[in-house]
Amino acid sequence: MVRELLVLGLFPAAMAFAASSDLVTMTISNRLSLALALAFFLVAAMIGIPLVDVGRHVLASLLVLAVAFVFFTRGWIGGGDAKLAAATALWLGFAHLTEYLVVAALIGGVLTLLLLELRKLPLPRALAGTRWIAHLHAVDTGIPYGIALAAAGLVIYPETVFMRALAG
């Protein structure tokens, strides 16, 4: 029962929290990314992922972290986004990494275009008093890309070894 709760609840809850946090505060907690990474090792051990495969997941995560760090240093993404992408890649591994990155890019592109267009419109008076909405609407505010990263993780997660372990 604990295994099922962790597999079915932990990753999806962390993704939902990351997306909502980025939407409202434009930040993703380092603690969340760290907890997600540590939880991977716990859940991987619980479902019996071989150590060699755990190592491959770690390599996928380190690759994403290295590339995302370059993106961060160039100002293309935030630091929280980089760490969330790496923690998510740890859960997905190389088997789903390309699909994850493509889905995240597509969702992120739609999110970016949608926000840029909405920012051209006046903010309704009823929403203008809500601080996070006003901040999100401001033209000089970045894009909360953690939403796209989290959504892509949720789209891909049902295909992972974790979900297959519950089905088998």
C-alpha cells in the first residue's frame, strides 16, 4: 500500500506543487527539487529498479542539469527550472528523456505565446488587485516555465517504469 501511494502520489504531487508555485511566486523551491531527487532513490529501491538502471537515470539527470545550467547562465531559464528539469529527468531516465523534452518545449511554447498575447490586453480590474496575477501580467516578468516542465512530466509519467511496476 505504501509503495502504491508513493508511486501514484509523490511525483504527481511534486509536479503539481512545482507548477503552482512557479505560477504564483515565479520560483521553484530548491527543497522541492532536492526532495523529488531523494524520493526517486527511495521509490526506485521500493520497486526494485536495478542499480545499473538507477545509474542511467542519474546520468540522464546530470546531462539535463549540465545543459540547463548553461541555459540558466545565459538567462534563458531560471535556476529553479533547471533543477526541476534535472529532478524530473531523474525520474524519467533516458527512456523518456527525449519525449519529455519535446513535450515540455511544446507546452512551454504554447504557454509563452499565450502569456505574451495576454500581456498585450489590459488586466481586468477584478484581477488587478491580486498581486501574483498583476506580476504575471507585467510585460517585464518572465515566463513561469516550471508549469511546462511539470505538465510534461505528468504527461510522460504514466509510461515510466514506476507505473509499469504497479501494473505488473
